[in-house]
Amino acid sequence: MKIHYYIAILGLLAISCKQGEQPVIPPEEQEDILEKTAKTLVDELDVDKWGGEVDFVLDFTDHIDWLSRTYPGSTDVFDSWYKEGEDAVYALPDMGGGDFEEIDHKFEFTSTASNEVSIIAYPEGKRAAFKMIYGSNSDVYKVNVDGDEVKVRVPGRLVMFLNDETSARVMSTLNISVRDSDRDGILDENKDRLYLSGNLQMAGYSLTINQFLIDRPGLSTSSYLLRHDGKMIISFDGELQGDNEKQPGWAKITADFLGQVQIHGTLDADLVKRSREEYPSIRADLTKLQEMADKLNENLFLDVFYEGGITRQARLGVDVFRDMDGSGNWHISPVFLFEDGSSRAWDEFSDSALSESLKGWAERINKYFKPAESEGE
């Protein structure tokens, strides 16, 4: 599993540069900087600080799912509302605003002349309300969904809140625009893309995301910025050059951790993708795993800087280590390679807690965006 942490880490990196040369810092001093940064990241990424907000979201969605299974017909009003506005076009703004409220274990709908939709439910007897405010319609596009052609309108903006009895627990904004390359009114996944930008806020954390998919032929870009109480924690800017996501080609990555450690450079994204797919089948084979690590190192050109300096202090590579869980397997982990030939593994910083913190963040955020998949986990 360690290589998955590595790939996730690469996907979370960005840089904030300041001008100025720096002398090459001795490896032991660099290790101190990296250790301090890792410990701060572990503290800032503590899921206990914000995980309750995700649990609140999951409790809300699980409650609605429970109603639909326990009280047949309790959520039929959603289908009726959806079909009434459909008219062969899947278009949220065409369906009309209103409030869905759970009354005696059944949702009832009250229509309003607005561009807002609310769902009010009572998980564990406590009021929770999801509100969505949507922007104006776009043009009508044809989309292939599971072999069927459907028509859609994409709202340009969605603002969503999930409130408890007194205040907003989670707030998010999503801006959407469509790029129909040949203006044929058909959204083709191989040449047309959605441009997405948004912000998620909860418990003092703010996650800003921008994705421009196939911004020009063969190029997609994305950026992420995570703040806590206004302080930058992790930021990322990346460019992926290739035919498409299935053949990603080369990636250019820039990164910043807390303004203290920056990593930027390029890597063979296609090789990383293929290595990730192959990794589970060769974990117990040291020879093959070492060959994989060597190949990755030949195609990773990631440099390490500190405090926005422009002097390269180290490089980021990978190496093979034995798992300490008694399984006999080996794993690939990122390694900081210093100018004097020495190295330090990512897992060695902060007693390996950083990898666990990053994993925890990824799992909880995944549950937030895909709550239906969280059941039974």
C-alpha cells in the first residue's frame, strides 16, 4: 500500500517561490526541517479536528437511505419532482425550487418560486437541512449514459450547505462550464470537457480545487489549496500532458508544504500509472520491485527546496523497504536524496504518522464525495 501513499502525495503538491539563492544545507539540518514540517502536517491533518463534519454528512445521507428501505414510498416524491421537470432534458434549474421535508417518516414537497432546493430530515430526531442554490441553465447537450443518449443542461454554479439545528456544518461551492470543442452539441469524453472549480469548507478547513480538463489539445491542469484557519497547509499545481487520462504522458508538478518545504519538477505519469497497476502483483518479489523502483527513479525529476529558495537542496526518489507487519512483503516508499549521497525515507519522518495522516485525509474526503460507498466499511 505504500506506493499508493506516494502517488497520493504527488497529487497534493504545489509551490510558492521567493527569490534568493541559498547555500546547500547539510543533510542533518535538512532532516530537521523535514521532521519539523512532517510533525506540523500530522497535527494539521488530524482527522479528529474535522472528521465529525464528514460523519454529519454521512449520517444525513444514511438516514435518507434508511427511510427509503424501511418505509416504502417515503422518498417517492423525489422521483415525482425529477420527472415532472425532466421533459427529456436532465436539467436541475428546470425542475423548480422547493422544500422536501420528512414528516412522519415520509418526505413531502412544498414548491417555491426560487432557484433553491432544500431537503430537511431528522436523523436521530435532530433537524438537519441540506440546501442547494443553483445558477442559470447552460445550453442543451447530448450525452451518452450507459449506451443511451440523454440531453442535459449543466447549471453554471451550485452552492450547497448542510446545516444542523443552529448553524452551517459544511459549505461548498461548485462552478461549472462546458467546453464543446466542435460545437456540435454533443459532449464527447474524448475531446470535450467540463471546467470545474470549487471550495469546500468545514471546521475551519478550506479546500479549493480548480480543474481544467484538456485545457488545450493534450494538456489538462489542476490545482488544490488546503488552508486551516486561513493558514496554507498544502497547495498543488499540476499539468498533465498526454492524449487523455488513460494515456497521461508527462506531468509537471509544483508543491508547497506549509511554506517550509517545496517540491517541483516532472515525472513520467504514464509510468507511475502502470507501476501502480502492477504493484499489487509483485509486492512479494523483491527483484521485480527493485526493478520498478529503478525505473521510477530514472523518470522522476523532482527537486526539493526550502522556504521558497531557488537552490536545489535534495531530490525526491523512491526505494524499496521491507514491511514491518510480518507479511514478508516489500514496499516502495519516497526517499529524500541529499547532495552528499545520503538519503532519508519519507516513512522515517514523524514515526510514519504522516503517511497515515495523508491516508486518513484521503479516506475521509473520499467518503464525503462518495457517501454511498462508505456503507459497510
